[in-house]
Amino acid sequence: MNIPYKPLLPETKQPIIIIGASGIVKDAHLPAYKMAGFSVFGITNRTVAKAHSMAEEFGIPNVFENVAEAVKNAPSNAVYDITVLPDQYIEILEQLPDGAAVLIQKPMGNDLAQAREIVAVCERKKLVAAINFQLRFASFVSAARHLITEGIIGDLYDLEFKVTVNTPWELFPLIKEHPRLEILFHSVHYIDCIRSFLGNPKGVYAKTTNHPLKKLSSCRSSIILDYGDSMRVVINTNHDHHFGPKHEESYIKWEGTKGAIKAKMGLLMNYPDGMPDEFEVALEKDGTYEWEKINLEGSWFPEAFIGTMSNLMRFKEGSDSKLLASVQDVLDTMKVVEACYISNEKGAISLNEL
């Protein structure tokens, strides 16, 4: 089965300036940009020594002391890649040139109010701004999107995300202490991916929980998104499965009236080393359904980071008609996240009320 799933690359050279030098830049942004042949013009970081170290490792020609210096020395067609935490977004966005293209790390703020502020700044400065929700562009998601768009599995009626893994949160010290850990920094990917297929849900039911032996605000969540009586959409995450790899799971499953798709997200298993992805399609043959494994190149990290940056560059140059993860679109993702936390706080219906 021939499935187009790789992102189209921009037709013009647009130099990138990276703001931030965290682990995600080293592990995903820079390897992805190297694969795609993108030009990284410069990098800056609050701790400048980290920026120098990364520049030396990846051959980045310019290191800037701060955002203001980076902007001052930037080429006119530079694309800014913000890779810091949400508290710094607005301060950085205010320093960018009006009309600039910018890719902002997810999530779009710590809460809905901050998300709205970010959108307001981007619109006032006429920034061409997108949020780096790479899962939309992972090879297995793009392949599934093609099959569904072409009607190959019929009408979609079931979409499930299941994650049962042992996540080493200590690798993320800057977010480990966040009061909104699991949904805001992890399940937000799944919420955004679901929206990219189905649009906005009618409503949300959610519960997020901590672990009795861990000092984390939350590490397991169950989320139901209401898309009507015929569509089941559910996200179940458990980051505390520390009982060995035998029963770890990490997958997306789409079911339709003519077939089904299952994608194993190997990245999250045995993290940070990960496991191989798998992509399977079940279609009817002689009255029965047979699962066919299809080999896809690339994974979520780092290859999907090519997709988010490519779409921004292509939209900026005019070769793409839509900025898929624009700040305006992602504002609705943040509304769903906020609804999850409100649902979590309101709690269940007590049997004592009945």
C-alpha cells in the first residue's frame, strides 16, 4: 500500500534563530532541521554557555547574548523558534519584529488566560505564529490522515489514545514541579491531534490523578471527548507503570466503518531510548479483516519536528494555503485543556445525590 506521509519542504531558504537551548533542542529540533536541510543562523539562551555548547556541537554560526541581540542581527526573512517554557513567551514575542514568522513550543501558555494573551500579542504584532504540536506531523499520524481522508477505512467512529509507560519525569526538571503536569504537558498532544481530525468536541469529561509515592501534581489521566452519540473518543494515560516493559502500551487506534488503523508510538516506551514504531491497517478481504503492517520512515522525535517548521515556512512563502497549528487554531486546543481541568475539579456525580 503506497501512502504519502512525508511533509513537503519549503521552496525558499529561511534561516532559523533558536531561542532556548534545552534538551528538546538538542534531541529533536536541531537533528530534524539537519535532516531537512534547514539553515540555523543562530541561537540564544539565558545561560549563554549552553547556547555556545550547542552551537559548537551542531555547527551553528552565531550565538547571541539575548533575544534583542538576536533580533538586531537577524536576516530579514528569519524564522524564530521559541523553545523555552510558557512563562517567557510573551516577553520574547514582544521583542520580535512585527510580521515575523515564529514557531512557539507547546503548550500555548500555562492556562487559557495566558493562551489568549499570547494570541493577542501575535495578532497585534501581525506575527505568522504557530505552536509546535509535532504529533500532528508524525509519520504514523500523517499516514492515518491520508487513509481516513481518502475514505479507505470508511467513516471514523472510534478514536483512542492509550499510554501505559514508565515516564522518567526527572529528565524534565523544569516541568516536573508544574501544578498542571500531565494534561498540560503530555495529553495536550493527544487533544490537539484529535482536534486535527475531528475539530472541536461538544464537551469534555476528565480526571487526572497523582501517585501516592511521587511528588507530582498529576501523572495519570482519563479524558473523554464528546463528539456525539456515534463517536467514541478517549485518552487514557498512565505514566507510572514501573513493572517492566512486558505490559507497556503506547498507541493510537482509529476505527471506521470499513477498517481500522493502529499506530504504536514507540518513542514513549522504554523512554528515553524508545522502541520501534509500528503502523498497521485492517481492511476487509474475503469477508474477514486482515491486519497489514506497513513500514514508514521516521518517528515522532525527531522527524515530526520537520513538519511543523516546514508548514510554517511554506505558509510564510505562500506555497501552503493553511497554517495548520496556528495560534488561533491552537487556542481551541487550550480551551479543551482548560475544560479538562474544570471537569477534574467539579468531580463525579455522588450516589448520595440519587
